[in-house]
Amino acid sequence: MQIQTSPLILTFGVADPVGAVGIQADLASFAAMGCHGMSVITALLIGDTARIEDVQLIDADWVSDQARMVLEDMPVAAFKVGAIGDVDVISVIAEIASDYPEVPLVLDPYLTGMPEQVLEDEDLTAAMRELLIPQTTLLLLSAVELERLAESWREPSAEDTLMVDAMHIVGLGCEYVLVTGTPGDTHEIVNSLFNDTGLVRQDRWQRISGTYAGTGSTLSATAAAMMANGLDVPEAVFEAQEFVVASIAHAQRLGMGKMIPDRYFWAREPKTDH
């Protein structure tokens, strides 16, 4: 009998028919990092490679039951929480996370392309800020998303408030905040990691032209997998960024819309001429 040795990760998120974002992206990224993923579906997407057309939320009790059944059966090495479109579901996940305080939690709450009423729901933002962020090990936000979140506790500002906003989130109890797409050279992607000491690391990557679906999901899922494998957060964040850059470089055009990062590029044998 084979003894299970792969780290187990439980991810909460949306189901994407395309396989570009959400649960499907998470499971592929976990597998690429040698982890086994279990999933709790929080919503069903309707969409293609070009856009998300609609979302159907899953009842909070169903979310709770999915997770509790798995957690009573298997030990998890990390939690990953993606986009959540319902306050009650946030409450359920926060309650579950509080029962496993030793398990690191990676929170990636915004999904580009989600309906605006989900992205701009003030109650959702408040619930996330009050219930989930204080229990989060690593929060991932783009600079634009950080600005949107920060306006839930301050007035809009034309000044550069990135450091102040990130440190405010750390003050809420979040251990690390990774802000992607921070201001920098137009030919570069600049990602900045913060904790209670301030700026921990800042990584610069050459910008790869094109439009892609699933880069954020891949980044957060890979970081969670690296943490489940025992890496500390700064190292996990760097390794995850490196993997995302490579998966984008090997991205595939599967439909008529955005390109999809190839999370299994490393498993494909290079073609040779005969």
C-alpha cells in the first residue's frame, strides 16, 4: 500500500469551465509543485477564454459541508482562498480557518473579469477585511486592487499610498502582503512583498506581451504549494513568481480570447527535428 506523502492543500474558489482561473488553475498549479489539491466550490462561472459572463453562487451551508467532510478525513498543509462572492461564505471560511490556526492561509480575493457587482460589494469587502484578512498568512493583490480595498477605510488619494496601505493591512493581522504590478518601468512587472518590518523583497520581471487569463490564480496557488512544501513566505513568493513567468512564456491560445498559462510546460518534451 502506497503511503501518502504529497502535501495536501484545500482550496476554496470558483469553478471555471475553461480551466483558466479559480479551482481548476489551483489544482493544476498544486500538481505541478508536487502537491495534492482538494477543492471546495464556492461559485460556478459561465464564460469562455474572452470573458466571464455570469456567476452562480453556492449556498454557504454547502460550502461548509464540502470543507468539513474533507478536513475530518485528511490533514491539510495549507489553505488557498480565491474569489468569494457571498458574505455568508466568507464567514464560513473564516470560521473554518480559525479552527486550524496552525495551517497557513493564502488569500487571493479578486478575480479579474468577475461581474462588477461582486467586485464592488462593500459588505463583501468589509467581511473580508474583518474576518479573513486577520487570519491570512499571505494576501495577494494587484496595485489597483489594493487601492480599491484601501478606499474602504480611507478617502481616495492621488498620492502614492502603496506602502501605507500595505502596512495598514499588515496591521489588521495579515502576516505578508504581496502587491503585484507596483509602479515601475513599463517594460517590467514589479512585485513587492511586505510584512511588519516593511518591504521584504521587490522582484522585477520582464513584461511578456499579450493578454492572459489565470496568471493571478497560478501565482497564489503556486505560492500556497511552495509553503505547503515547507518554504518560508519570501522564498515561496519568489519561486511562485518564477514559475508564473515560465508558464506565461509557454502560454497557449486555446480559444479565441485570452491566452492560458501552461502550468505543465516542464512536462512536455521539446520537439526535435528528424
